[in-house]
Amino acid sequence: LCVEQGTEVGSVLPYVRKALELGWEALLLSPQAPSLAEQAWIATVSRWTRARGAALVAAHSQGGPLAFRLLQRVSHGVAGVALLDSTHTSKSPGAPLLSQLRAVSWVRSKEPLGHPPQGAGGPKV
């Protein structure tokens, strides 16, 4: 989508811009650099939760399993997790933490919002 329609469609940039407009901070991490992501997560999420009392996490695709691994390191103060087409499973490391956090997992579907996709067999976590 980004190639055909620009960065305003199919990218995280509009969401980051909106978060900044609301006075939030944003940390973008890549699953392709897990050790760097872990260092940034520990430093940033810890600082946010000390300063603001809470952090919200949104993870897309392979970012879901990365978020689970990072939540195992620092989850204190994480108020919620939004998973968008996450590649996680219920056996992903850290997945049990979702039962302790407010978490929602959305997947792409032609079904109306609130109806499980055909053949989904229920939630992943």
C-alpha cells in the first residue's frame, strides 16, 4: 500500500502523528533487531510508567511475539496491549501475561467487527 498510495495509507505514521498530537510518546521497535528493541523497551517503558503511571502497547504482525518477549522483561505499568494481525500463538513466550493485562487482538477479516473470522476457531490467546 505505501508504495502505491504513500505513507498515509498502510503505514504506522498517521497513528504516530495522532499519538504525538494527543501528547503521547511513541516508541517504534523492529522485530529484526530484538536486542536493540529489548534495550529500548526496558529504558523507555520503565521511564514512561514512572513518569505517567502507564504505557499502552500496540504491536503489528511479528511485533506481537516481540511484545510478548519484552513484556516478560518489563510489564509493570503496561495498561493495555493492542495486537494487530499479530503472528503470535497461545504458546508464544510471554503469551500468558495477556491474561493479566487488558489485551485485544484484531485480525483482518471480511466479517463485521465483533464476529470471529470464518474458520478462526476462537481467539489466539
